[in-house]
Amino acid sequence: MIQVLAEIGIIMLLFQIGLETHVGDLIKAGHKSVVVALGGFLLPFLSCFALSYYVFSLPQLVSLLIAGTMTATSIGITMRSLSDIGRGNSPEGKIVLGAVVLDDIMGVLLLAVLFDFSQNGQINLGGAARILLFMMVFFMVAPTVAKSISFLIRKFESMSKIPGIVPTTIVSLVLFLAWLSHSIGVPVLLGGFATGLALSQRFFLPFGVSLRADPEFSDHIHEQMKPIIQLFTPMFFVMVGLSLDLSQIDWGSQFFWYFSISLTALAVVSKMGGAIFIRENIARRVATGMAMVPRGEVGLIFAELGRTTNLLSNEIYATLVMVIAYTTLFTPFWLRHFYKKFGKYVDA
């Protein structure tokens, strides 16, 4: 039962990520966000794959999953951390927001490809091309369907006296599109992400001006869906905790300590590396890079994929969860301390 609830929770989690993903923010932020996102995606992926495959001699598919997990950035943790110290609307905050949006989109694409590899148990470039083609078609069709149905929901809500029509209908829509994505051979998570993306405030062409989002209704959906999301998504984290068997880890193993410490260091440094390439002062580059470090729930989704397909051993899974926890929990403290000490140089 917990497994079923956790699967619904992870779909709802991707729905929330899609709902909070404003593609327009990426365009407004400009090329700096693109540079930070590409650097923060490629550097962790390539360096962590090299560490896993060439240094620790892990299987190629396992190394790809580890590398994919380290590319993630949690939009919720990142933006909340910046907002809490009053830097959400700062120049670096806008760069980070655009970068995280692009990071999420690339992460979902990578997740779909790795999902196909894990299902087949081998790397199949032809299968990856097929998955990407199906995803393109799905992202053309699903958001249009979701957006059209949302207009019907808005009309019926004004006429209907049935309470809870918005959350009930949206949940049905999310689960329907999750089933549709699964039926064409891509992860069910994409159904939730596509629905959230279609219903976000700033969804735009190529789906037509007539389907442009109503910001007020988008906010209304967000508010109505919060209790549902908050009910189911914790079950995903419960499942992660139940799956993490620390008693099975050989704490005296040199492999475990060398791998976990080196992966943590590389995960932090490589994620910050994307900000090096933008034209800003050093302090702002460092602040931007630090804000990109938290993996959060997005990283856990990758790790859970490896666990459920039995590709990751208990030691490696535990290492990934600990790296994700470390980068997520400590980043707000790093940022606050950095701005306290060097904030004046960021705005110089």
C-alpha cells in the first residue's frame, strides 16, 4: 500500500515541479541562465560518470544513473533558500531561477532515457532516440489536452455546486496523462510534469495564443491542489526512508568511504562550476553556483529509479541519498553565511 501511495506521490511531486516551472523565466533571464544550466548539468554528469566508471570501475549503466542523479537541482529548495535571505529577486536570483527551469527540463529528458536503459538492462541508443521522439510527441499533445480541459474545469466550476471539483478533476487528469505516458513507453512521471507545465502561469506557444494561461486560475489550481500534493508526496519520502537499510552497509569498507566522500566533493564543486563561465564578478559567480547545489527531491527521483530497477546496490543507493541530503540540508546555511560575509562584494 505504501508503495502504491508513493508512486502516486512521485507523480504529484512532478506535477508540482511542472506547475512551478515558468518557461518564460528562462527567456527573461537570458543567456547567463543557459550557460549556468548547461555547465551545471554537463559538468556533474561527465565528472561523476568518470569517477564512477573509470576510477571506481562501476558498471556503465550504474555510472550513468549516478551521474544523472548528480545533475539534479531542486527548484523549491534553491529558490526558498534565496528568498529567505532576501535574494530571490536579485540579479543572481533571476539567473538561478532561469537556470533551474532549464535544468529541470533537461533532467526530465535524461530521466526518461535512463528509465529506458534501466528497463532494458542495457544502453540502447536506438531506444533512447525512440523515447525522445515519443517525448516530443507527448509534450506536444499532453499539454494541449491539459490546457483545454482546464478551460472546461474553470467553466464548470463557476456553474457547479459540487465542492472540490477542481482538485478532483485535476488529479484525474494527472493520473490519466501518467497512464498515457506509460502506455507509449515513457516514465509515468512525465504525465505529472506535462500537466503541471501546461497549467503553470506562463505556458506559451507553440500551443496557441488561445491556450494562454490565466494567471488567476493557475494560482487557484495551485491553492486547490496543495492539500492533495502535501498528502501524497510525503509517502515518496517515507518510501525512500524505508528502502534505506543502513544496517546492510559495511561501514568499514574503504570503497564506501572513498566513494561517498569523493562523490560528495565532486557533486558540490562540479555543480558550482557552471557559474564560472558567466560574466559577473567573482562573488556573484560563487553565490550563483552555490545556489545550484541542492539536489533535493529531484535527485531522490533518480536514485529511486536505480533502486526500483535493482541496478544500485544498497551501499551506492545509501551514498546517493546521503549526498542528496547533505547538499540539500547544508546549502541554505552556506548561502546565509556567504552573504553575511561577502554580500557587499556580490552587489559591487
